[in-house]
Amino acid sequence: MATWLASINFFLNSLSKNQHMKQLAILFCAAAFLFACNSADNKTADAKVAGISTNTKTKADEWVPVDSATENKAWMAYMTPGQPQAMLAKADGEWNAEITMWMEPGGQPMTTKGTASNKMILGGRYQQATNKANMMGMPFEGIGTTGYDNAKKVFVSSWVDNMGTGIMNMEGPLDEATKTITLKGKIVSPANNKECNIRETFKMIDDNTQLMEMYGPDMRTGKEYKNMEIKFTRKM
């Protein structure tokens, strides 16, 4: 399970429709996908208007002291794999991938095939996925790590590939009824150097079938649209 092929799709979206130019641009610009995540928002009110210091901490910001027994108990709960990690482990193994991408809303779909190899690591706490495909005659490889943060109570993921130089981070909850994980994050588009939102849904249809859908901004309008779909089928 991984956020995979996302960066190559966003990159291709920002290029012209000329296939030859896309290939040239990929060679020179693919490494520009540097993702910027988790930057802190400064929401401090103007001190003169609010009449308070900009260094004033809210109740939620204050450190909560704990004793060693409480700390040890909490840390054991944090580090112990549970049902969410066991659910990830069910996806271990070799998978085929049918990939569909759209360069623009309503555009002609581009299709290709790939593979994914999943394995749990670090004592069953995270799942590492190695993904490979062929994109416009070029080899593509990406590595994703997915886990469940026992403290935050959400799934977390990271992604790196050979067509970028940054790390993409996303997180989100599981909908038990639909067996769908919804992950959200931010990236910086190299086309205009603007931070934008990205969203991924990952549905576990059954033990041998999974569906990933990726949503990101239209390069012309900035509005969200579905730009990628990957159907994973377990190799038998």
C-alpha cells in the first residue's frame, strides 16, 4: 500500500501536450519535484489590536508533565503493532498494477502497467512498497512506506521516486464501512512553485484487489480533479 506514481503524474500535468517536448522536459526537470510538507502556520493576532504578546501560549500549547510510569505505559502502547498494522500486513506480497492517468480534467486517459512488491518492516510496524513501471519509455521506480500512528490514530505514508528529489508525506483515517483509507497532504508544484493540496483514497476491495485514486490540482485552474487511478491485483 503506497502513494505511488503521484509525483510523475503531477509533473506530466504541468507539461505541454507535445509528447517529444514532454520527454525532453522530463530529462531536465523531473528532479524538480521537491515537496514541502508540514510547514507551520502563523496565526498570531496583531499584538497591538489583541493587546497580548505574540509569545503568549494557549492552554493547548502548554507542556503536560507526566511521571515515568505513565510515560512508559504510553510509549509501550505507541510502539506496539495492533489491528491496523495487521490489516496492512495482509497486503504483503507481489502485485500487478493497471495505471490510468489524466493530464487534464476530461482529457484522454493514458494507460500503462506496473508492479508492486509489499513487505512489513521493523517488526511489523510499517509496510514498505517498491513500485516499478514504464512511463513513456522511461523506467520508473518509487518506494513508499505506510504505517498507522498509534498516537495520532491515523494512517501515515511517505513517498520517494526516481523522478523527484523530495519526500511526499500524507496522513488520514480509515473508513471501516467502506474499507477505504483517505490520505491528504501538500506538495509544491515545480510548474509555478505554489503549494497545493493532494488527496488519495485507497480502497481494499478484497484480499486480492485494491484500488487507489489520486486527486490533485488542474494546472490551469488549481481546482481538484482525479488525475490517476491504479488497480492492484495480487499475483497468483
